[in-house]
Amino acid sequence: MSTRSIPVVTSSNGTRNRGRKVAVIGSGSWGTTFAKVLSDAGCDVTVWARRPEVATEIQVAKRNSQYLPGINLPKSLKATDDLALALKGAQLVFLAVPSQTLRQNLLDLEPFLDRRSVLVSLVKGVEQTTTMRMSEVIIDTLDIGPERVGVISGPNIALEIAKEQPTGAVASCVDLQVAQEIATSCSAPYFRTYVNTDVVGTELGGVLKNLIALAIGIVDGVGYGENTKAAIITRGLAEMTEFAVASGADPVTLSGLAGLGDLIATCQSPLSRNNTAGRLIGQGYSQEETREQMQQTAEGITSVPPVLELAHERGIVMPIVEQVQMVLSGTMAPKNLGPHLATEDDVPRPELRLGVPQPGRWERFVNLMKGKSA
């Protein structure tokens, strides 16, 4: 079956979601925003907050002033710091926690989880210790089938969506009917949701664009202009696509909302956490100073090492991501990232190679010698 995204059309008054109980685990900017989307789509939503004071502010004042200043949340939205209460009766459980804590969060919520619930990852990261995508972490931790696990991804800058500025996203699950159920639950008047069955591509689009956004932020912090950034975005999309296809994704997914759409939004928005982190690093801040300035998680920083590990295993060359890692580790000055963005050497290459092994420098030398001796 084709994995091309199909739009889900729902009634704007939320009648199709009436009585649908859902939970959102995580009350940061994206978790709270997505809880608002679900409420505006007509669902009965409870958001779980780790800190009691955040849960109280959402529940009583209908605000989350730390992460969404100035945004009024729906009156129907409920919040709690009690996992059992948040999960009670939830048909869909949306996960909006940092990628490196997801496994522990899943272990914490497992005793209260309905065995029929579908878990949906809103997290765009890779687990460092295992190199697993978030859907794989869910399946591995809870020992459930892939038909009970979905992901949502797309150009989703939280504050813009909280302000009800129109956008779209993709809901993905190996079971198309489950993907449609997920999409229906979050199809609000300002949030159009499409569906596909390409979980790998949808998830990797969200992971990989963060790494390219770091690169964009770094060269922006250095002071490079639009030509450099356009080249990095374009070459970055090629790296994303080659990596995703080598991992089993449909290349069409990377040209849609979960790939190109998310990449554009994350690279150009000053609200993007990864763009902001890169810009601070490009201006000379250390990673620790960057974390202190932002007070939020930039998933791209923690995803660079596991993505490169997977790329090396699959024979994929990712020059931009490699250089981001060098900047993060202090072995390359931020100003040197741009001039080296395109290739591993001076030999001109095609822009994109899908499904074709990319010979390394030594292999090309051997092939050249064979040609000369023939």
C-alpha cells in the first residue's frame, strides 16, 4: 500500500470526537499546545504535568505561563500530576516528554495504562543508549504490537499553533485505520492532519530535521547569509532522505509535511529550539550555557551521536551532521561549518543518491587503480 499522506477531513465542531478520552503526558510547550489542539478538536483531554504547580496553573488558571506565555487554554482542558488519574479511561495517550526520559516515563505509566490504549509519540528524537526511534522505544518497553503505536510529525512550532495559526501534520501508524483515528482526534479548525503508514519516514523526518536546524542556527550565529543557509537546507534534505530511505522509509514522506515541511519551519523560525540552540553555539556559547539560556530541551543535540552511529552502520555519508558533531565536540570552529558543507572531498558528486551504496575515499582509489590496470 502507498505511504503517501492522505488528508483526514473532520467536522469543525468536534462532534466526531465527542466523548473520546485522551491523555497527554508532558506539559512543556509542545505537550500543552497539543493538549489544546486535542481539546479544540472536541476530545476530553487530561494533561499530566511532572510538577504539581504546573498542573495546578493549567487546571485552575487555564494557563502555562512558563512555556506558553499569554495563551489562554480551553476551559475544558484538565491537568493533574497524578499519572493514574491522567490515564484513567484514555483511549489515546500522547507522549510529549524528552526523548532520553521516555523509557522511564513509559515504565512509570505502564501500571495505569489500559491494555487497549494506543500510544502516540510527539517526540522527535533518538534514544542515545540504543539508537532506537521513539516508536521502537515504546514497543520495546511496553512489549506491545506496532498497531498500537503511532507518531505525529510536521511543521509544528508550538507557540504558533497555540495562537491558532493554521498548519498541518502527519499521523502515522502501520495500521491505517489507527492512523486515521489518531488524525481525527487532533483535527482542529487550524490543525489539518494527514495520514500514512510510513512510521519510519515520518519519525525520521522529525528527528533528522533537528540536526540540520542546528547547522542553520550555527551558521546564523556566525553571521553567514541566505545562500549558505539555503545550501545547508537543500543538502540537509538530501542527507535526511538518503538516511531515511536506507532505514526503510518511503522517499515521498521526506518531501512532505514530516520531512521538507518540518525542515523549513524548524530552520527558519526563531521559535525553534534547535535553531536557537545552534545560534547560541555559533555565537560562542558552550552547550551548558546554551541549556541554561534556553531552559528547554533541544532534541537535536542529543540525537547527533546516535544518528551518526546508525549512518556509519548503513554506509550513509552525512557531511553536515558530521560537522555539527565536530562543532558540538569543539573540534571545529563554528565559522568553518559553512565552507565544508557539501562533500567529503573535492570530487563533484550527484545531489542525491537513493538506494545506491556510496563508496568511500579508499574504495574510490582502489576502483581508480583497477581502471588504470585494465
